[in-house]
Amino acid sequence: MRVLGKVGRFIGECVGEFVPEALVCLVAVGLLLGVAFLGTAAYAASPVGTVTAGAGLLAVAGYGGVQYARGPAGRRKGWPAGTALAVFCALAAGAGLVTYCGCWQVLG
């Protein structure tokens, strides 16, 4: 009977680790596909506007990356720097999730 209990706990641990990781992976890939779909639809509607908005987002993320690299002591105060830092962190976290998750390879 002890063996069955240990096997049950092992299966429970495996499921407990797999389910949250699979959910995070599905959310990351879903967000990636959603952004890709919205980008494609926006580019079909207005190519110049889409490229301009993408360049603006990259500029804000680049400024946020500079603020992140400065460290806590050298960062500028105020909402523009904080917003840029948040955009940089969100894009970096999204890129990290998508590259960590291997399920996107199923799509290609």
C-alpha cells in the first residue's frame, strides 16, 4: 500500500508541475499569435501607420532598456521613464516566455 501512495504522490507532483507550465506556454503562444494577427490586420489596413507604430513601440522599449541598464540609482524619475521601463519589461518577459516554451514549434 505504501508503494501505491508514493506512486500517487509522484503522479500528483508531475501533473501539478505540468499543468501550470502548459497554461503559461499556451498563454504566451496565444498572445504571440494574437499580436501577429493584429499586426497583419493593421498592416493590411495601413502599412505606413503600422510601421510607424511599431517603430514607436521599439523606441519606447529601447528607452526602457536604457533605463533598466542604468540600475536603480541612475534611473530617471517620472511616468515616461517608468512607462518605458514597463514596456521594455513586458516585451522582454513575453520574448522570454515564447522562447522558453517549445510548443510554438508545433505550429511551424
